[in-house]
Amino acid sequence: MSGEAKTAFFRRTKDTTKSNKELHEEFSKIILYSPVTRHMKFYGTRFNGHDGTISLYEYGDKSLPKWIQEDLRFKDTFEFSISLYESWSEDSELIYDKNNEGSFVSLVNKFAENNGLQYFEDGFSGNFYVKNDEDCFDQYKIKSNDKNLDKICELWLNDDLTEIIEIME
């Protein structure tokens, strides 16, 4: 049976006090004892030498595939990944329903808030496209050493791409 991964992408802030390993242990306990894994077809992962039911991928890990390294190219970023069988969609509210306190998204939001983390629900690759006046799309790529990265992250979380573009130009 095939499946897919669901990830939680974070960026540390000045308020984050625990190590990534400690955060990983805490997050694993939260998810493993939640409805997400009790009621869904959940299975552990083994990917590129990373063992565990919930994997931790960190900024700067050269053993990761290039596409994951690209997603984690910003300092202080990391992600947790869980693997779900394809039939998870039968219970998708356990993943995406923000009004369900036991859903993956709700648990991740609360975890981020409790640990001083920025949580990017759809990831933060720093690549995005914006429709221009000519009915085409302009591509923008935020550099990993951009001096405005903190501000850009806040704007990204507020879905304000217009202001990000102004900062970048």
C-alpha cells in the first residue's frame, strides 16, 4: 500500500529554548498519543538513513536529498515528517481541520506556540510566483542570507506576498 508524508515545517525564533532533538521528542509524544495516529493508517518511516516513526530533518544536514536541503536552506529551519497510508484521506479532518483540537494542524499550531516556533503550514521554500500585468508569472526566490529574512518570514505567515516583493526589489 502506498502513502504520503505530512510534514510540519518550523523556524526557530529568539523565544525557542529547546534543542531540535528535544523538540522532536516532545512532538513525537504529542502526535503518537493523538487521534492522528490512533485513528489513521499511520506507519513509521525510514528515509535516507533517518529512522523513526516521526522523522526530523534539519537545516544543514548534507545527508538529505538536494530537494529537502533546498526546502531547509534557511538557518534555524527544520521539519518533522510522518508517513500515512493513502487511505488517510478517509479521515482528512484529522489532518486539516483547524477546529478539531486533535487534528494534526491544530496540534502542530499549539506545539509551535508553546515552544516559540514559527510554523509554516505549507512549508517555506522561499520560492513563489506572482501574476504580473501581462498575464504571466514572475518567479521570486528568497536568498538564504537575505538581511530581511525575519521580516519576510512574518509577511509570509501573513500571506503578504506584495510586501515581500517590495522588500526584495
